Amino acid sequence: MKLFNSFKSNKELIIKTEFVNVYSVKCDKKEYTIIIPRKVANKHTIIHFIDNTICWEQVPRFWRLAGRRYGDKIPIYKFDGKILNTIFVLKGNPGGDEGLDNGIFRSSKKYDENYVNCISYMKFKGM
């Protein structure tokens, strides 16, 4: 609850892109980088963690009409520097993810300050 409360009261918007908002938050003498996508994930969303990039794939709802079962992988954020205390917060429930716990990305079960930690918004509220 402490980090979430600090986020609600002291967040500072660093970067605002078409796809994500990146915030800086100080809590317990540590500085956190919080990345939140601007869209809400649903059962037709697949999040891909490739090398040092987070990609968002929206599978067509009526894939037979689209003529394919896959969507376009759109890179929403690329890491090219410091990743200490970085948290990727996902709103909604995606249909799946690929590449989590590989490379620089960690799930909430394997939280590590030296990696990009990927958590749901509900878990973030409990931090």
C-alpha cells in the first residue's frame, strides 16, 4: 500500500507517448519508475516481452473476417538505460503473455529490483 499511496500523491510524469505514461515516484528513499499502458488489456490482448522491448498485440475479435488469427505486434516501450526499480503495471486481464521471466523482465512472483517487474494493477494497489 505504501508504494501505491506514494504513487497516487507524489507521481511525476516523465514521458507521455501514444502508448504509455511513464512516472517517477519516490518511496522509502528509493526512486521507482512506473510504466502504465494507456490502453486496458482484454482477452484479445497478448503482451510480448522481446529482448528489451514490450510489444502489444491485439488479436482481431472476428479473426475469420480478418483472415488471420494474429494481430500486429506494436512496440509500446523500449528500455535503453537504467532499469533499477522499474515496474510495468498492466490494467485489465490480457489473453496471454510471451517472454515473461526471460531477459530483463520478471513477473510479480520473481520480484527483483534489478529487472523490469511486470504486475497487474490490482497487485500494484497492494504494494
